[in-house]
Amino acid sequence: MARLYDSRKRILVTGGAGFIGSHLIDRLLEQGHEVICVDNLFTGTKRNIDHLHGHPRFELIRHDVTFPLYVEVDEIYNLACPASPVHYQHDPVQTTKTSVHGAINMLGLAKRLKCKVLQASTSEVYGDPAVHPQTEEYWGNVNPIGPRSCYDEGKRCAETLFFDYHRQHGLQIKVVRIFNTYGPRVHHADGRVVSNFIVQALRGDPLTIYGDGKQTRSFCYVDDLVEGLIRLMGTDSSVTGPINIGNPREFTILELAEKVIELTGSRSKLDWRPLPADDPKQRRPDISRARELLNWSPTVQIEEGLARTVPSLRERLVELGEMNQAVHA
Ligand code: NAD
Ligand code: UDP
Ligand code: UDP
């Protein structure tokens, strides 16, 4: 354990320069804790944590979690891993290494420190689900050899490691299965659907619909997710997860496109593209377990969440000189 002389904790957040990690760090600092952010800046950027530069309780270590890490902390949130299909398929071998070797190193660290460790797992462990909505009991329907497998199977193996360290070494683990999450700071070019649609609508470009647009997803606003992560970390050792955290309101991708067009007042049209391989047809979390064990449920609905996200992407496009000012004056 870290040796602080009051009730503050020293908390490690891997992947802390990423979209979700940077929001988590903001909340932990607000609560008065010390935060060590470990990130290799593969998909994350210093921009996400720029506002913390010089903060007395914040420290950034540029480090790749596939290598051992020796620090002294009280809690570990393991978020390091590219999350967008475009990013995690860019270097699939490194994606698997990040999930698997990264998990082993963070578990080894937690074992030495006898501290709690939380794993950011994913709804992708359910693959293209044959059970709907997805409960934590469902074992999933995952292709082990497809283009998404580096991520899906990497995250599944990480879950296995977490539960084996728990059974074999008595580690206090917390496994959270995160469903599609969005919000400010999501990278404008990361290829995920919410950022793609908003960026395309703001530029006046056509919105790219993959397949027939009838596949569904459920979108969770980042503040709600962060609240869920912190509540899960705060549970006693009997709560290991896995626990689904996500917003159970389900939309087709086409409905999402329509919402974004309406909200931005864009004149963008739709551009139909082929469906990527192994793209799940439907996804919606059953959050009964989160409600019961964490007293958690989402509070921000999609209309409000999108309205909070658009300004951050608009600002970014203006900075990059990519905003179609004529369409969106
Ligand atoms: P992100 O890409 O913005 O953040 C991931 C961060 O991890 C980045 O800052 C990246 O630089 C860092 N990273 C990647 N490989 C690393 C390595 N080897 N060593 C150190 N740092 C490394 O993605 P995000 O959306 O913030 O996702 C954070 C976590 O949540 C990921 O583990 C992801 O799998 C999980 N998750 C996210 C979603 C979502 O919808 N955003 C859904 C399910 C699960
Ligand atoms: N590890 C680490 N930091 C630590 C302790 C361990 O990065 O403070 C790494 C260590 O390098 C090892 C991994 O975590 O590769 C797993 O550690 P564990 O103690 O479970 O296994 P062992 O060291 O016996 O292989
Ligand atoms: N999608 C789309 N257009 C885009 C980006 C994504 O139609 O520009 C679709 C994609 O095929 C998938 C859904 O939106 O069905 C969510 O994709 P994302 O990459 O955001 O996340 P994931 O597939 O991992 O849930």
C-alpha cells in the first residue's frame, strides 16, 4: 500500500490519457485522491490531460503496460487498451499483448501491493450475442479468429486472468463490462460511431452507415460510466463482478444518425457502406446486477449526452480548421 498520512488514496489509472480514463482521473482528483496516470499515448493524447499539468496530486508516466511496472498505490483501474475497432485492428498483436500481458502485470502489481484492481472489460466479450439483452451469465458468441478477435479474446483472457488471480491468490478484483460509451474528449478520428456521425454532420459530409443501419447499440454517457466504475471500486471484497455498465436504451444505428442530424441541424445525407466483418447485430445491457449491487443506473439520456458531446468535437474541428463554417455558421 502507498504510505499517505491521511484518508487520501494513491490511485493508478492505466490508459488515463484516453477518453474514459481522463474523465475518471478528473473525478478521482475532485474527490481529493492522488492519481498516477500510466499511458503509452498510443490512442490517448496529452491533450486529454493538459488541464492537469502542474496539478499537485497528478502525475503522468509514459509507459507501456505490457512491461512490468513498479509503483506504490492503493487501487488500480486498468483501462489501458485501444477501444475503437479501427485502432485495435491497426496492430492486432499489440492489442492482444496489451490486454493479456497488461493484465498480468497489473495483477502482479496488485498481488505485491495487496490492493484492489479493476479491469475495464467490454460488452465485446458477448461477441455477436445470441441472448438479448445481455446478462452477465451469458458466455458469449465470439469468433476466435476474426478481425475483432484480438480485442474480444484479449479482453476475455484478461477476465480469465483476473478470476484466476482471485481464486489462486485471493486478489480483490472488480471486473466491469463496459457497453458503448461516448462523451466529450472522444477522439474525433477514432472511427467509433458517435464521433464519426457528429464529425460528419458538423463538416456537412455524408454520415457513413455500415450495413443496413438496423444493427443496434446502447450508448452510455461517460459521466454515468465513471460513476459506475467508482462505485464498483468502492464495494467490499465479496463483489468481484463481472458487472455490466451501460445504458439499456437501445437504438438502431440509423436512428442514431437521425438524432445527430437533427441535433446539429446538419444538411448531411447518408452514405451506405458495407458492414464490417463480425459486426454484432444487437447489443443492450441487462443492468439488474449494477442496480442491485451498486445502486447504479444511468442518468443522462442520449439527447442530452449528444448535446454535451457536440461542442467538444466542434471545438476540435475548428482548431483543426476542418469545420465547414458555411454549413454551420
Ligand atoms: P481510448 O483509446 O481513448 O483509451 C485507451 C488508452 O489506453 C489510451 O490513452 C491509450 O494510449 C492507452 N493504451 C493503449 N495501449 C496501451 C499500452 N500498451 N500501455 C499503456 N497505455 C496504453 O479508449 P477508451 O474508450 O477510453 O477505453 C478505455 C477502456 O475502456 C479500454 O480498456 C476499453 O477496452 C474499455 N471500453 C471502452 C468502451 C467505450 O465505448 N469507450 C467500451 C467497452 C470497453
Ligand atoms: N509485476 C509488476 N509489478 C509488480 C509486481 C509484478 O509489473 O510490482 C509483474 C511481474 O513482472 C510479473 C507479473 O507482474 O511478470 C506477474 O506477477 P506475479 O507475481 O503474479 O508472477 P511472477 O512474478 O511469479 O511471474
Ligand atoms: N458504424 C456505422 N458507421 C460508422 C461507424 C460505425 O454504421 O461510421 C456502426 C458499426 O458498424 C457498428 C456500430 O455502428 O454496428 C457501432 O460501431 P462502433 O465502432 O462505434 O462500436 P462497436 O462496433 O465496437 O460497438
